[in-house]
Amino acid sequence: MNKVLITADRVIAGPADQVTVDGAVLVESGVIAAVGTAAELDASVDTQVPRLRCPGATVMPGMMDCHVHLAFDAGPDLISAVANADPGELATAMAERAQQLLAAGVTTVRDLGDRAGLTVALRSSIDSGDMVGPRIVAATAPLTSHGGHCGFLGGEVTTDDDIRKQIARNAAAGADVIKVMASGGALTPNGPRMWEAQFTPRQLELIVEEAARHGLGVAAHAHGTETIGHCVAAGVRTIEHCSWRTAEGIVYDPAITRRIVDNGISVCRCVSGDWQLFLEQMGPERAKAMVELIQEMREAGVRFIAGTDAGVPGARFGDYVGMLEFFASLGFESTEILDMATVNPAHALGLSDTGVLAPGMRADLVVIDGNPLNELGALRRIQHVFTAGHSVTR
């Protein structure tokens, strides 16, 4: 469909407090041509242009998931599932997972670690029109220490020269962003613990410098409080998880948070749809501490971006809205949450052509049955998805 006029009860152009009642969006050749009231656009647009009338619905920017792993299957033994998978079968599974995200209204995903550049190949197939899927921002192999977190993906480095070579390899393979496992993680047996640093402050600075030399920003996996501070000082673009862990427990540092805000760094908390079970497993004391530090970061002005960590055990690809509901449970306003899924990610990922509905922007949008500003669960009732102006059959 090259040109279409979409009308609905409301258009949330973005940011989420920008609402047009009885609104309309004109899509032409993959971009937004006009946004306004249904009356004015219906009258000004040629009668031969197809109309998509959606009573009771909301048109809004397509949502973004800033932290996924398309190569992971969300099962209990994902390392074996990735390492032992036939490349062709894995590529097919990754395409299916990407389509699950698109069906959930997610029109942009940032993949932060895959095997053998398969995400770049999938991105190319989607961009060429050979496959249907969301826009992909790919990191390829994340940098990690020898034997470190997710080393099975092929990004192990030790020396400064290793770091330079791996970043150059990722850039040559088509990476859009450099991912660094700045601290340990829970997925890798016998690897560094979640709060333990995998790189020195100077190495993190080198990673940011080398990435910039290739025109790329850095996303840092950082659980440890000290490591979060090192990532901020190094100048990363986003911090993933940001859970403020130490060997003694959670230790929040408001001074580091002030630097996160001052430096314009975005935080992706990586919350999956099974967050209620996760909080139960943490226990009431640790869960309370985690919730309180997120609220403190919010009050300090941290810009949060939406990410599910889809693919890790328990984090399903089709339950994007469950993650948003976690923030609603903490008292975040609906406008904040929708911005976390649209405007904020576009800024954090350096995508200047998406995140809002405005003339000249890429036509990534969704039509929702109901009003997500009043009922967040309406985001599960997807009527239509458009990616680069193409209507996706759900």
C-alpha cells in the first residue's frame, strides 16, 4: 500500500502528551506525509487515496525494544541451544522471533548480542523486503573478558589490541552499536559474578574511543555499582540493567545517577514480562530495594528506555507489554511509559527518523484498540502494524 489515510479516535503523535482527538495520519511512500484532524485531512486528501478508518482506536508510533537477543530461545539451556544450533535453523528461528515482536507492535529492536552476525543477515533480509520484520539495530558479538559473560558468542578480548580488533571486526560485519559486558552476568557458568568488573576503567574508555572511531556508540551491560560508575566516566551511550550490585548487596550511588543524567545517558532496566515471578524469587527485601532505587532514579531525572532482554530464560518475545506494566506498578504515568517505548529509545539509539509521528518521519506506527493512556493493557490489542509504511498482516 503506497498511500493510505488512517483515521482514529485519537492520534498520539509523540511525546505521549501530544494527542489529536479524532485524528488522522497520512502515509505515503514509507514516510509520514501529514498528521492532523480527521476532518481536515479527509477533506484535503484525494478521494482516490485508500482510507483505513479505525473507530475506537488510537494511532501511535511503533514501539521499540532496546534489549533483545534474537539468537536466544528463552529456554533453560540457551548456551547449548545457541552454540549447537544449525546456522540455517537458528536463522529461521531468529526470523520467527523478530516477527513475534513485530506482531506485538514492536517496530524497532536493538539486538545486543548474537552468533556469527546472523542478526545482520536478518536485518539485510528485512531491509530488502525478502522478509517481514521490525527494524533491527545490531551489536553482533559483545565484547567480554576471556571466559567472561556470554563469551560463547565469540567476543572474548584480553589486551587493548584485542579490543581494537574486535571492534573493527564488529564494525566490518555491519554492527550499528558496540556492546560491552562491563560486568559479569548470570548466564555464564564459572564466569565473573554480576557485580564484578570485566574491564578496567581505562579499557572501557578505549572501547568508547574505538567505537566512536567507527562512528558507533556503546551499550554497556553493567550490574555492579562500581562498574556503572566506570561506564558513565567512559562515556557510554546506554547502560543495560543498571542494578547497583555489590558483593554485600544492592548499593545505590546517587552521585553516579547525577552524572548519568548530566551526561545524557539512557538506562535500559531490561525487565521481562515475568517480572512478578522474578520479584517473588528475589524475596521481599531485595525486591523492595530494587523498586526503591528505580523510583529514586526516576525522581533524579534518569531517561529510561524500554527493553525486555527477550531470549534469556523466561523472557518471551511476545510479551512486550508485560514489561511496561512493571513500570506502571511502580507508579510511572502512562505518558512516561509510552515515551519510554517510543520517543526515548529513538533518542538513545540515535534514530532521528522515528519515535514520533511527524511529516518526513519513517512510517513506523501501530493502531491500538482503545486508549493506552487510560488503559495500558490496550497495547495488547493491536489492530494494525505499519513498518516503513508497509502494512503487516497479523
